[in-house]
Amino acid sequence: MKKLTILGSTGSIGTQALCTAEKNGWHITALAAGRNTELLEKQARKYKPDIVAMFDETAADELKIKLADTDIKVLSGEEGVTFAAEYDCDIVLNSIVGIAGLKPTLAAIDAGHTVALANKETLVTGGEIVNRRLKEKGVTLLPVDSEHSAIFQCLQGCADRREIRRLILTCSGGPFRGMGRDEVGRMTKADALRHPNWTMGPKITVDCSTLMNKGLEVIEAMRLYRLPLAQVSVMVHPQSIVHSMVEF
């Protein structure tokens, strides 16, 4: 039985990962979230991890009271989430939003855990540090984001990276596709949150609508696959049938 830790368990990726783990009979050893105490309490009672952690210390205090009738240890703050990343497991799934995911990623690597990464800011902000640490510790990093997972799978049969002509990241174009600068300037947050293809959290949805997310993914691809910008391109693909591709 594999042991799994999920950082960001109350988000879209985290909740899907819990369903997948349940179907495969994996044991959840630790969960971490930001401030959603209601959902994290439900997850803790269902999956019975050894520990749970919350970035928000006030939320953690509330969760301690909610889980007082269990043996589950409740931790708080960056230190608590980092401890969860280090805790006994086989794989750490990091789906924390933002640069807050960097330290837990490094902690998981130092602990020798395989890292399933869905936190692109880890590589955008600290890619060189992460890659160096992965090499030093002999740890495997598995990309979870759909685009980078697609590329990862395409490259499994590639024995020589010199065979790669370019990586092609696809992009739906979001709700503002085809609009001019003036028209986009009149759009609201509500407009940005109406993504035509995907249901995601508010930050990632807005980033996708503005295409900021795709810029981050280009940097992430360069770090993950150690290729220059000239070999990473973006293709607008409104149908979202193909997640990403490799041209050899």
C-alpha cells in the first residue's frame, strides 16, 4: 500500500487526488490546506491521516477543537505544512497555490520523498534550487499539471534529448480569446471567472483568462525539461483536446 501526503487537499487537484487514492487503496498519511477548516475536517475524518496542517493559524486552532475527539495531530503555519511534507510517506502531492509551495517541496525532497508537483510557482521562482536538490538527493519529480504531465509522458520513450525539436504547450485562449485590448479592458472579475473549458479555483481561472498562467507554464517547462525558451512554444487550441505535445 502506497502512502500519500497531499498539500493543498481542499483545492480542485487535492480533492481529485483523494478520490484517486481511495480508488487505488492508498493510505493518506498527512493533509495540508490553507484555511478551509470545514472541508479539511471532513477529509480528516474520512481518510484518517496521522497529521493535518493549516497555513492559517486561526483556522488551525479552530480545526484542533473540531478534531479534539480524534487522535489526529493538528499543526499550523508554514512550519506545520513543511512538517507534513517531511512526514513518513512514499509520495508528496504538492498542489499548494503560489510561492508558499516552494519550501514544502524542498522539505519533501530532503526527506527523500517522490514529489508529484502541481505547484508551478515552485519551479518558476526556485527552479534551479529545486533541480539541484533533486539531483543531490536522487529524488524523482513527477509533473501533475495537465500540460506538463502530457509532455512528461511523451518524453518517456526519448533516449536522447537532442531529438527534441520543441515542446508545444496548448492554450484554450480562455473567455477573452479574440478580443482586442480595449474590449479586454472592460472585462470584470466575473467575466474572467467564466472559463469556457475548465472549472478551477479563482486564482488559476483568472490567470488562465489573462494568459498569465501560460507564461508561468513556459518558465516551468524550461525548468522541468532543461530546455531554452527557443524550444518551448504555445499553441492556442480552443477545443482543449490535446493537453500538450512534443515535436521530435
